Amino acid sequence: MNKAPLEELYQRQAAVEAMGGIARVDRQHKMGKWTARERIDALLDPATFEEIGAHVQHRATLFGLENVNAPADGVVTGFGRIHDRIVYVFAQDFTVLGGSLGEMHAAKIQRVQDLALKAGVPIIGLNDSGGARIQEGVDALNGYGEIFKRNTWASGVIPQITVIMGPSAGGAVYSPALTDLIIMVKHTGQMFITGPQVIKTVTGETVSAEELGGAVAQIRRSGVAHLAAETDEQALSWVRTYLTYVPSNNMEEPPLYDIQDPLDRADVSLRNLVPQDPNKPYDVILAIAAMLDRDSFFELQKGFADNLVVGLGRIGGHSVGVVANQPRVLAGTLDINASTKLARFVRFCDAFNIPVVTLVDTPGYLPGTAQEFGGIIRHGAKVLYAYAEATVPKVTVILRKAYGGAYLAMCSRSLGADLAFAWPSAEIAVMGPDGAANIIFKDEIATAPDPDAVRKAKSVQYQERFANPYVAAQHGYIDAVIDPGETRAHVARALMSLHNKKEDRPRKRHGNIPL
Ligand code: HXC
């Protein structure tokens, strides 16, 4: 080969690697943001990135764009490795036309989506974009549509992960919203359908972009995002961590890690975790941590519906999804937000062959007109649907309260738990003792000379009869009442016994989950 063509290649490569030029790269750094290429380098195992589509250019001819050279058309695409497993990746480059999405930029993203799906490997999108490339009009919109379609087709087949590392506005938010995990970087990542100026014009509300769509808003208020990182570096390291729990696709098992943490490691402190007083809270995270392999809990959506905890962890090196009521917040009641958080998480686990362990302590659904008018019936039904639909191994441990519909909803045996355990402190009944006494003994209480004393006595009577695990165990709804200190060993053995579980559901086009 003569030298000139190779020189041309290296020249062209250098131009693409220079992205939007020194000034714009400097500006990106001053905003506290890494460039697309720096982000990819931090995300992947060292020196594993294979770029594809580096020479792609837009072919727009309007509004002066015909004279604009846009390296890589504003998005770096390719594949590489994370913990030695292949992933596909795209990273929007804000230094080139603001990372805006035109026809060819979109085609590059579609290309890696197609390849990831065919190869059966995760796809990771690093978003930093001014949205639809305004000069390209409907071609840009079409590009988004093609991406959304591919997101939907890939859903439940390969893990799709999004990191919001800059603006994500308008319909551009919907590709991230269709993926399994959204990590946002605080202060630089922002998501909204309509920005502050439009909101001011239409509704008169004044709100800053950060208040409206920053990481804190999208985690705490809307539940759109799952994790808020302080920096680009932290966000990218969380993607790497997350992938340690999930398989490359829905036909594979999650990765198995060699963990030196004995499965029968007892923790006697759990015997005193549930307070004597049934109305006193405690932190369910302590029960989760004691059950899982040391330091393996990776909590998701912390800050949203904290009355319910969800997250990934490991037992004996195997991935598990953990769902737990949190008695410290709203007494662990189930409300609309907790229901949607739970249902989406359980469906994610089921899609990717991750067993689900559920720790129960809930007095029931949260009462109130806000909940009823907000559709707690519709949203609460998602919980039942997700658990009953799931065919992965399901193990339930009732720690304390399991009343009424919430007892059923929290992966009861009736709903499909493969094995259900209870601590001796479990209370399994139709409703709490006070409510039950008020209804069953209504007349007796009303006509008594001291109604309060009678109510109390009847409540104690009901509690003694039902507020324990043994009635449910006698009737076979609880498989074993266990020493809390040995929860890890029991759950681990249960999961081992279910490792090759097979369960079928009737064939259908798809179910009709209440949305
Ligand atoms: C073309 C764009 C662009 C866009 C930014 N740029 N957004 N070019 N189309 N959508 C260019 C700018 O002209 C500028 O070019 C460079 O990117 C950097 O942008 P700045 O404005 O200088 O950066 P900054 O001050 O940080 O502001 C970032 C921003 C702002 C908040 C994102 O650029 C902005 O508001 N952009 C428009 C956002 C928008 O309305 N997009 C359409 C959303 S609707 P130079 O050459 O000066 O460096 C949508 C519909 C999708 O996306 C529907 C899908 C269904």
C-alpha cells in the first residue's frame, strides 16, 4: 500500500477524534462534563473500544448546515468490554452541534441498537444533546421514532442503560424512559418534556431547569430516574457495577461471582431487629444487608417512594432482586408510587432471570382520597400482576405485619411465592387487631359501660389469636417459621433448591397489565 491513503486515513481519524475543536472541548470541561470519548474510555475496560461509523456525516442541505463539518455527526458509537463482557455503546458529543440528533446521528444510534440486539449484549447510551437537530426538521423526528421502536423491541431482551450527562429535552427523553436504568449526573443532567420558558408561557409557573428536570427532581419527585451521581465518573462506574448483576440477555443467567461469605453466616442481631412495640419502626436495610453477601446491596430509586426498598444484591455469588417494605417511612404502607416502583422492578428481574426475594412488613395500602382518586386500585394491581406473572424463583420472608390485601400483594404463596418463610414476630391477618376488634365486636363495645376497655381486651384477644405466623403456617401458607438470625441460610438454601425452576404461563400475544 502506498503511503498517501494511510495518511489520509490517519488525518481523517484525527479530525474525528478532535470532535468539536479545542474551544468547545474546553467549554465542555468548564461545565464539569467529560467529552463523549473521555466518557467511553472511563466506561469500558481499558483499550477495548472499537469505534464504528466514525466517518458518518450528515447530508443536510438547509440553514447553512451544508457548510458544517460535524465530526462523527455528533455521536460516538461502537462496542467494547465491561468486566470482560461485550457491550455496545453510543455517546452523544455535545461539542458537535450540541450533540443534536439529525438523520445520520440517529442512524448511528439505530445501528448499535440493531447490533446489540442481534449479538444479545447490553447497550449503553450516554446522553448529552440539545435534542432534535432543528435544521434537519422531520428527518430528525423520524430518527427518534426509529430509536424508540428499537428500544421497545429490545425491552426485556437485552439490558438497556441510559446515563443522562447533559440536556435531554422534549421527545428526546423518551428513548431513556424506555430503557431499564436511568442514571443522571447532578447539576449537568436534565430531563424535561417542555422547558422552563415554555412552562412560563403556558402555565405562568416559574421554575429553573435544574428544579424542573435535574437529577434530584427526576429521582425524588417523578421517579423517572434511578440513580443520581455526583460526577460523570461516578455515573459511569455505577453502570459497570449494575452490569455485574445482570445477564447479557434474557436467555442467559446473570454472572456468577466467587464470594467468600459463608451461606450459613448467622446474624443474631436480627433477633432483636423487630421492636416489641408493633408501632415502632426499624430499618429494613439491616435485614437486607444481613441476608445478602457482604456489601453486595445496590439500591435503586432511593429517594423515591422510600416506604419500599428495591435493589440488586447477591447471595452465594448469585444475583437476586430484593423488594422490602420500609417500616421507617409511612410505616411501610403500599401507596401508588411504591406500587409502580415495585412492579417495574419485579418485571425487570423476571425479564432477566434474576430471582426475587421479598421482605414483608406492611400494615396495608395507604388510606386517603389522594390515593383512591390517584388510582391506587389501578396502580396497586400492578404489584399483583408483576408477582403473579413472574416465573423466576420467588422467596418471601414475612418479618412482621402482613395484613389484608398488602399481605397478598407482597408475594404471598397465593400469588406465586415458591417458598414463604416468617419470623416468629410475623402477624398475618385480614387487618390490624384494633380495626378487627372494632368491627367484629362493634355491638359489644358500643353497649359496654367502658367501651375503651372492652375494645382493648378484644384487640388483645384478636392479636393473640391471629397476630402470629402459626395460623398461616398451620394452613400451609407459610412453609417455615424461622429464626431471624438464620434468615440468610434459609433464603440461600431456598434459592439453591429453586435454581432450575421451570414454570410456564398460558401462551398469549402479551398480557394487559393495568397501566
Ligand atoms: C441544532 C443545536 C441544538 C439543536 C444546540 N445546538 N441544540 N443545534 N439543533 N437542537 C447547538 C447550538 O446552536 C450551539 O452551536 C451548540 O449546539 C451548543 O449549544 P449552546 O446553546 O451554545 O449551549 P448551551 O448554552 O449549553 O445550551 C444548551 C441547550 C440549548 C439548553 C441544549 O442549546 C438549547 O436550548 N437548544 C435547543 C433545545 C431544543 O429546543 N431542542 C429541540 C427539542 S424538541 P454553536 O455552533 O454555537 O456551538 C425535540 C423533539 C424531539 O427534541 C421529538 C422526538 C419525538
